[in-house]
Amino acid sequence: MDTLALTQEWDKTFPQSNKVAHEKITFHNRYGITLAADLYKPKNAQGRLAAIAVSGPYGAVKEQVSGRYAQTLAERGFLTIAFDPSFYGESGGSPRYLTSPEISTEDFSAAVDYLMTREDVDTERIGILGICGWGGFALNAAANDPRIKATVTSTMYDMSRVNANGYFDSMTAEDRYKLRVQLNEQRTKDYQNDNYECNGGVVDPVPEDAPLFVRQYHDYYKTARGYHRRSPNSNGGITKTSVLSFINMPILSYIDEIRSAVLIIHGEKAHSRYFSEDAFKKLKGDNKELLIIPDANHVDLYDNLKMIPFDKIEDFFRKNLH
């Protein structure tokens, strides 16, 4: 297992709550990678609590969006962990800044493994919450892991779909072939140089002709609002060849078999809204919900406390982690 050097000072992009006890913890996944997490617990809490594991967005770290969600839910009575995915942030794994549909999904179940071992957690009341790309991994984990009793996704991306098909499914088979050629040429280059080239993170400065959502990403990751020194999106980005795994491995194939409760949240004006709407259409059962937030864009659900429906999220978890 990796030996991690964890930062002990408060270095989040959001203020620390005086209602919540905070500590750094580690756990490992089935691939032997040690993951770093922030654990949030309501002060003066007693007995076994319902617990929630949180991660995302894709290319972000626990000091950004997932930590804000986790701390807020801890203020509302849950024991929560916000974890860095394998290969980046304070978590272990080599090469750095890699992503994998299998390992990213596995990380959620590994977080459940950890929570199952805690004496202050009710093992029958464990949920997960995934944001952006980690919303897709959360659904994939829920399909494969019945220990997960409730799942929330916020501003969800289907990373397989967007990488294989482009935004709004605009790519053709020929486009996909050309992308595979390009990415496998990159593999050759990476191997020859013994170095995995990254995609550069969120573009900076923003080109004049950039889509609105690219500007919105920049407003979060590249400004004081959400910048963090360990965040791939805020800095050098994810390895370019990570895309190959997503092209070849759909992550939402079995979500119609999820029996536990699911709440899918997305912004009305988000460019990514169709990912959530189409995923919801695949779900079965009367314990599945889709909530569209009026006027919200994709990044509003990262940190805009007027837009993030924490009351609804709390009610959903209380109802389904009982």
C-alpha cells in the first residue's frame, strides 16, 4: 500500500464549519491503491450514524466540491467522507493523473468497505453521492454494489458517452476512429518518453470563441472561487490517454438493474443536462427521482448554495437510509 503524506492544515476552497468534527483518513481499494479522504462527523454525535461517501467532479479534489457537499451533509447529521480518486489529489496510485472507468467505480465501493468497518457507522445505512463525472461512476457502483442503499448524483456526466460520442453525440464512427489513431499515437509517445502527457486542465486563458460552459469551468477552477493546487482541472489536467478506456467501456450499461433509491439532480441550463435525463430514463422503480433545478447551470451545482438543493438531498437520504 502507498504511504501518503497528508496535509493537516485546512486548505479547502470553502470555510470550515464549527458544527462538524474533521479528520484526515485513508483506506485502500482492491487494486492496492491507498486513497486519502476527509471525514466529517457532526459534533457530539452518538451511536451509529448513516454514512455517505462523496467524490467528484471529474478532475477535482476533495478540497473543492465534494468536500463542500460532505461537510454540509455532516452538519445535517450524517457521517461523511469526501475522497480523492485513485491517481490524483492526496491519494496514491501511479502513473499520476490517470483515470479508469473500472478503478473510479471501484473507489466508491472501496469507500463503502471502509465505512463498513467503523463502529460509529450503521452498516445498513450507507449511501454515496457523485458529482459531475463521479455521478456516472456512482450510478455504476450502485448497479454493482447492493451495500449502497441510496445514491445521489449532482450535475452528472456520463464520461463514457462524452468521450466516445462527443458532446450531444455529435461524433461519427469515422471521428471515433481518428480519435483512436491520435490517442494511440500518444500512447507510443508516452511509452518512448516514459512519461504520460496530460491534457492541460481547464483552458486558460479562455479563447474568445469558447462555449459558455468552458467559461463557466474557468470561472470555477481557474479563479479564487475554486482553484486548488492539487486539482488536475485547476492545473495540468488528466492524462490524455485516459480517454481510451472510456471510449471502449460504457459505464451505465446496467443501471436499469439498480434496486436501491436514486436521486438525480441537474441544472435546467446546464450543457450536460441530457446526461442526467437520459440516465434517468433507464432507471426502473418508484424509488428513482429526477430533480431539475430552475436557472442553474452545470457549475452552479458545484458551490452555489442558493442552487444546490441540500434540503432535498438531506430528505432523500433520511428517507432511504433508514
